[in-house]
Amino acid sequence: FACRGAACYRLPGPRGPLCVFRNQLPRRNNTYPEEPPPEEPPPGPAAVPPPRLRCGAALCRICGCLGPRACGRCRRAAYCGPEHQALDWRRGHRRSCRQHAAAGDSADSIPEHNEFLFPEYEILIEPEEPEFPADSSVGPDDEQGAADTSKDPKEQEELRATGSAAFQSLDEETLEAMAKHETEDDKIFQMFKERVAAEPEQIIRYCRGGEGPIWVSSEHIPEEKDIPNCLCGARRVFEFQIMPQLLNHLQVDSLGESIDWGTLVVYTCADNCGEGNEYLEEFIWKQDFS
């Protein structure tokens, strides 16, 4: 869960205005079918998706969570509780409620409030491939060398002479500053860019208990003591991270301001405590671009 307000992301603290919850449903539950759907669609015309969950549960128009509470007048709009029902009423449902009830519209014809909910997308899950396959005979350095040899020899000589003259004109202090410019932060950010370049549309990196997150900066990286243990007493381990590319899809730009992060890293209980339909809060760490 995340606030849409840009000002909230400037607040102090490791996670900002963000909360993350874990819910592990048993295989037989009231939300999803026991067997996964087939990868290939069945022959024939495409089936019309049901307007609600298979179990018939309605979803709150404000937050998208389970909405057992319904509007008393139109009996169409669903809410998770009285707070969101009152908020929706003030935001305009009081004007549209009667006309929707008179027209007999379905619950899904009542538009949701985009100022609260983020747009929904399908997430495709694929293994992360290396930028250059192991059997590749050409790497980035080889490509650079090929490009250099393709230049005219006279042009190469002019470039070398220009570069040499430029370095000779710099004083010792400037040269020393340039040499120190490649800090540890530069190296970490360069590694981040190289990994992102292999999958530029990647929005989530999932690797529970394996390779750790890739950071955008050497600053504000948590130590083990910064990650609190679960309420059950077990330690928390890295499970997945949310990439900054997701910001391109959230439609949150407003008057030049936007919510922002470098990466969001989620740590969850190593023992997978909890059962049934209970939501358990886990730990999220927000790192910004330095």
C-alpha cells in the first residue's frame, strides 16, 4: 500500500508512506480456484470475465479490498467499511447514487476513483536473462573495439591529439578530482544500470532467500540490525524488490511532482508464519537515488 501524495515521500524514515502485507492462502480457498487456469485458452469464443470474484465477493470502490458493506440506497457500490463509504459519499456518490439505482446499473458501471487507486496491469513472470549469453562470442568491449577500428586512421590520430592536448591543459588539482570522481556510489549505480539495461521493462525482481537486491546507491543500505524480526521471532529475509520502472505506469505525475523511489525492498518472515486468511505486516525499505 502506498500514498499517492508526492510530499509524503519526503518524510523521514526507512519506508516512507509505504506498507506491505503478506497473505498465504491455502490451496482450497474462497478467492482463487484450486487448479491454475490453462496456459492456452480453450477453443471457441472467449469467455466473458465475471464482474466479481468467483466466490461472489464485492470489492471496495475506494481501496479495492474486500467490500462486505454496500450502499444502503442503490445496493450497488461496495465498501470495506464506513470510513471509505463516507469518503465515497463526499466525493460524489451522493449525486450519482440515485440515478444509478433508478437505471438499474450494475456495480461495475459505477466508476472507481482514480485519485485513490492505481491502474491495474497484468504482470508477466519470466526468468531474468543475462545481458550477454555465455556462448556469445562478442561482448561490449569487442563491439567497442570493432567500432574503433572502423574509423579512418587519420580521424583516430586527430582524436588522440585533441584528447592529449585537453589533458595537458588541466592542472594537477583538476586531474586529481577527476580521478576521485569514480566513487563507490558511481560503481554501484553503474551496476544497477547494467542490470536494468538487460530487462528495461522489469518492475519486480523476485529472488527469495537467494541473491540479494541490487541497490541504486551506496548510501542508505540497511544492515542486518536495521531489518526487524517478525512478530513470531523469526528473522526476515529478502524476498523481492520493486524497481523504479513501475513509476512509469502508476500515472501519479501532478504539477511537476510525483511519488518517487530508487528501489523498494521487501523483507518477509523466514519461517512463513501465519495461516488462513490473516494478513501479516512485513518490512519494506525505501532507497532513493543519491
